[in-house]
Amino acid sequence: MLLTKDLSYKHSETFSIEDINIEIKKGEIVSLIGPNGSGKSTMLRIISNLLKPMGGAVLLDGNEIQTLSRKGIAKKLAMLPQIQNYNLDLTVRELVEFGRNPHKGWFQSLNEEDEQIIDWALEVTSLQSYEYRFLQSLSGGERQRAWIAMAIAQRPKVLLLDEPTTYLDIAHQLEVMELVQMLNERFDMTIVIVLHDINQAAQHSDRIIVLKDGQIHYNGNAQTVICKQMFQEIFEIDVEIYHDGNKPFFKPIRRQEKFIFSTK
Ligand code: ADP
Ligand code: MG
């Protein structure tokens, strides 16, 4: 479905990503984890053709992404960036309408089918009763769902989500994760999602890719990736690993001997 071949990109002398080879299969949910500044957003931006790689290529359904038009990409792949512009003076429905743009020609207005797809996107995200509300009037969780509704109105096969849960409380984080899982199961969307909550990544994804300093350090299912060594190597913390069925989860061990704050 989605393949990167020897991707490289250099932001500055101090940060580059190099030789990134990943393969995302149709129907997978893949979590991307790693410390702040490890290159997760850069990776998603290259995969969605917002940044041109300096080396290598991204293949979407076998086609090199740079040979596809912007609209051609958007019909197959939707990307939800890390920080959306929350000051947009739009209603929920108006935002979701933008999701139909890739399917329309210049000056072509929305037709019956577009309206049905917009209704569908609002229904899937439980936003029917919010369609005429302005984005500024929504809670964080509702707003995030509105952006997801816009993304899925594109009818993408692949959905890229950059930290969709970061600023939400736990209940709304769960709501987003359940929505993502539902999009995957019911509508067969392939998902690549950046998460900071590693337990959530372990719980909800088929595969976890761990980035540090612009390189892939681990790539596999939760059982193989979630281990003490990974936390030491990537995050420099000690953890205990537990299991709930076949899903691992972790708890940090308190670093008494390395206490970094003055107690005075
Ligand atoms: P993550 O999403 O994992 O936190 P990013 O991909 O946003 O990491 O950033 C990786 C590194 O690249 C960081 O050190 C960041 O400061 C740097 N970086 C990101 N965007 C730019 C840019 N437009 N220009 C220069 N450096 C950038
Ligand atoms: Mg980021």
C-alpha cells in the first residue's frame, strides 16, 4: 500500500533522517513513536508529499508519489497535521466540505453524492448534531473529530494522523483511538498514527515503529517492540513490562538514585 525506499531528508546540520525503509500493508494500523524531535512529523510530511525527500522515494499503491498530482494523492491519502489552525471561522460542516475538494474540479460545486459523503463523515464521527456549530465553540475532543471527519470525507485509503490525542483528556483520547480502530475495521482504512502514549500504541496498533534521531530503531508488533531495552535505548528510562492478554504495557520505574530536581 505504502512503501518508502531509502528516504532521506536533512532539515539542518543537526537533524536529518536517513535511509528510511518502511512498508505499510493494506489494512494495517501502524503507530509511530519516539522522543520529541525524533523525526515523526517529518516522516509523515514526506509520506504525504508535503516535503520532498532529498533522497529515495515514497510509493503509494506502486506509484511514486511525486509523479502523482496533489489531488491524485489526496484521493488516496489524507493527512491530519499535528497542529491545526484552530482560528478558522468555519462551521463543522464547512470544514468537512473541504474534504471533498480533491474530488472536484475548479468551480465545481458539491453534488448529491458529495453531500451524502459529508453526511456519512459526520455520522461516523458522531457530529451530526454539531454540523452548524463553529469550530471555535467545540471542545478539544469534538474539534479533533471534526478534523478527522474532514480527512475521511476525502475517502482516503490511507489515513495519517500526527498526534491526534496529545491535548485530549483520557476519555477523549480513547474516543479518538476507538474511532481510528473503527475506521480501520469497518472501512478498511490503513492507518499510520503518531502517538506519545506508548501503552495506547501497544493496545491499538498492529505494528509499532520506533524512531530516534531520524532513524528507525525498532519495527515490529507490540510484543517484540515493547521491552525494557527499547525504553532504555530510546527514552533512557527503566520500566517494568506487564501483560494484559497478549498486549504488553509498561510502567516507568522511579529514578530515585538519579533524582534530578533539587529538593530544597
Ligand atoms: P517529532 O515530530 O518527532 O517531534 P519533527 O519531525 O517535528 O520531530 O522534527 C525533527 C527535528 O527536525 C527537530 O529537531 C526539529 O527541530 C527539526 N525540524 C523540524 N522542522 C524543521 C524545519 N522546518 N526547519 C528546520 N528544522 C526542522
Ligand atoms: Mg511531531
